[in-house]
Amino acid sequence: MVDALSAVFQRPNFLAFVVIFLWGFYIMVTRYNLVKKLIGMYLVQTSVIFFLVSISAKKGATVPVLLSTTEPVQAASYANPLPHVLTLTAIVVGVATTGVGLALCGAIYRKYGSLDEEKIIEKL
Amino acid sequence: MSHQLPAILFLLPLFAAISMPVVCLKHRHWSYRISVAVLTVMVLSSVFNLHNVVNYGEVRYVFSGWTVPLGIEWVADGLASVVLVLVSALGLLGVVFTGPTSPQALGGRIVHYYTLILLLMSSLVGIVFARDLFNLFVFLEVAAIASYALIGVAGGRALFAAFRYLILGTLGASLYLLGVSYLYAVTGTLNMTDMVERLPMLLNSKALVGGLVFMFIGLGIKMALVPFHAWVPEAYTYAPDSISPILASLVTKVALLAWVRIIYWVFDASMVIYGIQILLLVGILGALASVIGASLALAQRDIKMMFAYGGISHIGIILIGIGQDNSTGFTGGIFYLLNDAVMQAALFFLAGVAFCQYGVRTIEDMGRVGKQAPWLTGSLIVVGLGMVGLPPTGGFFGKWYIILGALEAGNYLSVAAVLLSTLLTLGYFVKLFESIFRQSPAQPDAPSGEIPFSCKLALGITSAAIMILGLFSAPIVRLLLNETLPPHL
């Protein structure tokens, strides 16, 4: 038990990931306001990106451009470029989804005059 | 030339989609012709691609010359090529069906509508070909974003259904991405072929199990597996009549194909984690989905809602076939996937024609159509035979091979689930036919109008395809057995 707890608290990033993910999920499930649901959704997406950044962080590494072409490559001294690319792509995908979601929210507000899920269901 | 086909098949609809808003700025009516032309070329090249793959073996395509562990790899193997022919043919049929009905419903948004359909088609090509887990995520999201917009395009209730789909679909995509990052953290690679070599030493890793579970839940939401199916019925019911055939037949099936790729091609499907066989789990979830989906369909009054729940139960039947871990069951599952895509398209074409021409929404309304619409009733009978699974249709042979596979594996629970769901399917089609053929003089006849030629074409081709898949099931199943089996089956 103590071992498990100390293992958790030695990785504050992963703890933060779990908290942000569950927080976003809680907002998505419990709030009736559609924009708040979108905020929760965005938190969930961001938490996954945060996780991806956390697992690929490297201390004392530099940008992935070769410092010298003559010496053998020291992999430990360069950051891995792949997770950064993945993170950028995931951010772009998240922005696109949020954009479509906000557009739908706008159209729903113009049609039903409210963003409250319960009021909209009454009017359906 | 032919080794570039995977890229051509993807870039053709993508470039057409990107250029369409510019090309069709002045001439809106061009958008329909351009999409029909592009999709026809796509059907022809996908058939050519299938021919090449069957005769000369699979095509491995790497983008801009970056070889395998570094670059993104696409593989056109037998399974991908067969499914691609289905995807492009049903996409073309869906657009042809759309032609005459959409302009009234969509007004000035017709160009954006066709742009989104072509974007959806190109992302489906990406999902089918991709051999890179992250690439798969990107295309799943492009397909999902295009579907959200297409469902919401008509306004009204569809907006709210699209919003719910967006919330659930994005949660699914985030979980899938989380699973991918777990697997990346464990193996250090995203390429499927590269990952296969590194997995066997890592089978006891908890991160691997966690990643697999998150990916399964994420793709389960995308493929409308039963506990996560809540978005499907509303989204397909309130989507414009012209778009629900394409969405219902293609999007969920292609997500299921992505899951099949991951469990059979990346993981050794027969692997046991903490004493639980993953395929057994897939089979049980499939059995639950097939029975629960069909029972919910039996309770519906709205015909589109009923067909949507029918589709959910068929996803379960496909998963039962996939989960047997023998070649008979796998082939049956893939054959049933092809059949189910055609049947779902046919059902939603039917529902679209019934609503546009006769104003039919519920089962009771169907009674008013009955005898004055031979095209509608005729194709409904064919699709009904297929959905229930009676001999001359493809649905029968799909279920037959799935049951044979389950018997071979000694899984009597799965056999019972397929049979029970067949009985329930029979139940809701009997309800529908009873309402059509019952004499009800009290009901006034619906205003009759001639069904447009393109709708007749779509209904005729899908009904014929259901029969042809049944009559020529032997060569098709032989093709699937020879070409589409995963490496170790």
C-alpha cells in the first residue's frame, strides 16, 4: 500500500493527468450546459496530450538536430521528435473537433434559444 | 503505376474535396457531377487494386520514401482491398441516391455537403489502408468530424443528435489516443509491423493491457458496440435522408475493421492476459450486442430508429464471428460485414424513399404505402430476407459460416446468441410486413408520386447485391479465405 502510494506520488505528472482527465469527464457527464460539456471534452483531450508530453520528456536533451556529423550519435542527448509531432497533430485534431462542436452549439442556440440540455429536450 | 494505387485512391477524393468549394463557387450544380465522376473513378481503381492484390500479392506503400520504422506505411492487402471496393461502391451509390433529393433539403449548402462526403470517403480509405496506429487515429477523427458535420447539416433535431455524437465520439477518440500513447510508451514504435516484433517479450506489462483496454473502449464507441451505442439511433434517425445510408453502412463498419486489424495483425489474437482470452471477451460482448440490439429494435416504432438498432445488433454478430479465433469464423465475420454494409445501405435508402415520397416515418404509416409502391415493397422483402438470414441471400451464408466457426470452437453460447438475434430480427420484420399487408380501409392512401429514377437505381442495385452476395457466396468466401486471413490463422 505504502509502496503503491509512494510510486504514485513520485510521478506527479501522471497524477495530474488522471485528475485532469477525470475532471473533464465529470464536467461532460454532469453539466447540462452544452458549452460546459464542450469545455469538459476539451479538458479530456488536453489531458491525453499532457500524458503524451509527460512520457516523452527527457532531462538534459537538446533539439533533434545533429551537433556534429563526425562523432557517433548519442541518442540520450537528443529529444525524441516523434512525440512532439504526435502532440501537434493531436492538438490540431482537438481544435477542429472543438470548432465543429462550437458551430453546432451556435446553430442549436439559434434554433432553440437556449443552451441548457433539459430546456432543449423539452422543446424537441 | 499500380504500386501507387493506395495513394491515388486516397488523394483523388481528397483533392476533389479541397478544390470543390473553389471550382463550384459559380456553378453549384457541378458539385454533384464532380463527386459522381470522382467516386466512379474511385470504384474502378479500387476494383483494379483488388485485381492486382489478388494476382500479384499485397502492395506496401511508404510515404515520401521514408522506410518502415521511420515513415508511415500503408498496406493494400486482401482484406483492405475487398473492403475498399465495398466502401467506394456504397459511397458512389449513396451520392447517386442523394442527387435529386438533397437540393430542396439543403438549400445553398449543397457544395459543402458534397465536399464533406468526399472528405469522409478519403478518410475511410485512410483507415482501411493505414498500418500506423497514430495515422489510424488521425483518419478516424477526420471521418468523425466529417460525420458530425454531415449529420448536423440539415438543422433541426439533427443538430442535437450531432452534438451528442460529437461529445461521445471525441471521448472515444481521446481514449483511443490514450491507448496508443500507452503502447508507444511500452514499445517505442507506432508502426504495426514493427510493433508485432516487440510485443512478445512485453506480454506481462500492465501498460500494454491498459493500452489495449483503452483502445478497445475508444473503438467500441466508434463502432457502436452495445454499452457505448447511445449516439447511433438518434444520429442516424435525424440525419438527412440522403446521408444516413452512407454513415450507417460505412463509418461503424470501418471502425470495426480497425479493431480487427489491431487484435489480429498487431496483437497475437489468441493471447491470454491475466488468464483472460481477449477474443473470448470480444465474442461475449458481441453476443450481448447482438441480442440487446435486436431486442431494442423490436421495441421501436420509428422505422429509421428500428433499422439503426438492427445495425447495432449486426455489429454484435460480426464480432461473434471475429471472436472465434478460427478461419471459418473470421471469414464468416468479414463476409457478414460486407453483407451488413449493403443491407444497412439498402434499409436507409428504403427509409429515405419512404419518407421523401410518401411521408412515412413510423411502422403504422407503412400500411398506407403497401401496394402502390412495388419498388419499395419489393426491395423491403429482399432486404428483410437478408436481415433475417434466409437462404438465397448473403445474410444467410454469413450467419452460416459464423455458426460453423462457433461450433468448431465449441462456443455454444455464441451459436445461441446468433440464433436468438435472428429470431428477434424476424420479429421486427414481421411487425413491419404485418403493417404493410394488413387491409386497413380506414387509412387514406398516401399521396402517390413516381419514385425518381436514381432512387429506384439505388434500391435495385442494393437488393440485387444482397441476392448476388448470396448466390455467388462460394467464390466470394473462397476469395476471403485465400486473401484476407490474418498472418497466423
